[in-house]
Amino acid sequence: MTRERLADLLLRFARVRAGVIGDFCLDAYWDLDTGPAERSLETGKATRAVHRQRYSLGGAGNVVSNLADLGAGAVCGFSVINDDLFGRELLSLLRARNADVYGMVVQEDAWDTPVYAKPYLRAEEQERFDFGRWNAIAPGTEIKLTGALRTMVPELDVLIVNQQLPPGVYTPSVIDGINRIARDNARLLCVLDARTMSDRFEGMVVKLNAGEVARVAGAAPRSGTTITREALQRTTRAIAMKQRKPVYVTRSEEGILLCDGGTFVDLPAIPLTGPSDPVGAGDTTVAAIALSLAAGATPPEAGELANLAAAVTVRKLQQTGTATPDEILAIATI
């Protein structure tokens, strides 16, 4: 891909209308005070003072952030939240990204807005507090969520299906509704990024990492799981045959392995020096692939552009980074 082609694709992102359905989360960062602890008058126990707090979009919300920073023409979110203080903050952050929140369905009973609350003592993250782990989506909410998506489909060029939580919003009914929408709308490009449910969706471009492919192949789901290249290709080809769409496998410093129509293409990662932070790189990758394909890129071009975008993101330390077109052009040496 030439630099001129890259610049042209990046400009075309402004014409793409993208939707994201999935597990929208709020990332909460609480910087703890390092001074002497005060004791509670009521309990006599030491208190932990929060010196500073900040909040950002996480989960599928970070995919929205990446789409916005990459220059998508329009972005719409579809998920379930509560009308609690975290849900209101999440909506505020989405609106600040100019995202359409029509598809953000409110359920007040048996649902907490998913939050990852991360206390930090200096630069070290402490034990995390998670909200929403026991959420149970109601049948009426399922109908509202898939109904909102069905209503907005004519306005979308690409839909990213992002699954983070088990099960989060993805009940059998919701999955069936999304698959029906994908089948009934041939012009809609659907791109799947699922942590544990990739085998339950149909007819979608798929982005996985090597560990997720190992899980599909039956390897033990433990940290550091590896898979031979032969098994990686065999499993990836099987996924591509089922979906009848390209499959992108991210492999960190080894880049992306693309399976398109049974043919494999190795797309090398961008060489980096110095410290890096991989947090959020997967969200950048799927957003770049989705926008690139919707803008008319070939599958290999979409993978190349995604590698460039991810190289920008991982250089942003201690944050869930994103990439802009200018940053991508600056890092490109094509």
C-alpha cells in the first residue's frame, strides 16, 4: 500500500457510519493519597483517601473512542446501562465523542452499569473493584436492544460486535437477533471481536488474538497459552470457512495473520523501540479494520492500516490509547 493510498483511505473514514454493539464499560481510575491515613470516627478503621479520580470509556466504549479518533463520519452505540451515576457518566463521555446514544437501553432492575474501578497507589494498580458482574438482562431489555439496532441499521455502513463480559448483553436471544440482522442486511458489513463467544455469531469478518484462537482450538484457557502455527492456521481457516469472511489474528510483535478465502497473508507488525503499553491495542485494531473495509480497502490493506494504528496506540503509556489519522501518517514509512 502506497502512502497516497493510505492517505486516501484515511480521508474516506469521514464517510463511514459505524455502529458498536456490546459490553460498554466505564473505566474508573482512583489515585490514592500516599499521606498518613485518617481514621473513621465511626469505625476506628483507617480510611483510603482518593486524591484524584478520572473516568474513561472502556470495553465496547473504547471501540467508540477509537472510531471517533480515527475520523469516522458517525458512530452509534448499542448496549445496556442503568440510570445510576456511572451510567450517566458513561452517556456523558459518549456524547462528548459525538456518539449517538439512541441504542443505549436503560434497565434499572438487576443491572449495574459495568465499571472497572482501578485504585492506584503511585504508579501501581491495586486490587480492582468490578461493578456489574452479576447483571441479568431482562426479556424486555433484549427486545429493546435488538429493536434499536434494527431501527438504526439503514443508517449504518459497518457494525462492530464487541463481546467482553460473560455473558454481558449477549444472551441467546440477543445473539440470535444480531445474527438475523446480519443475514437480512447484506449491505451491512459486520465485524466481530469476541473474547469468548466468537463461535456463536455468523457471517462476520472476525478479529481474534492468538490466545482466543487457541481457546477455539481447545487449548487450555490460561495466561501465556501458545499454539503452533499449524494449529493456528487450521483453526483460523475453519473459522473463515464458517463465517465466509476474512479472519484477522493479532499476534503482538508478530503482526497480523490474515485468512481470506483460505489464503493466508502475514502482515508484519511495525517495528517499535522503547517502552510500550498494549492496553487498548485490540480495540484500535478492530476499529481500524472495520473503517478500512467499509471505506473500500482490500482485506490486506485493512490489516496493514490496523498494524499502523496499533503501533500508535501501544506507544501511549499508562492509558487506553487511540490513534488519529495524522498520527498514523506520521508513523508510516511506506
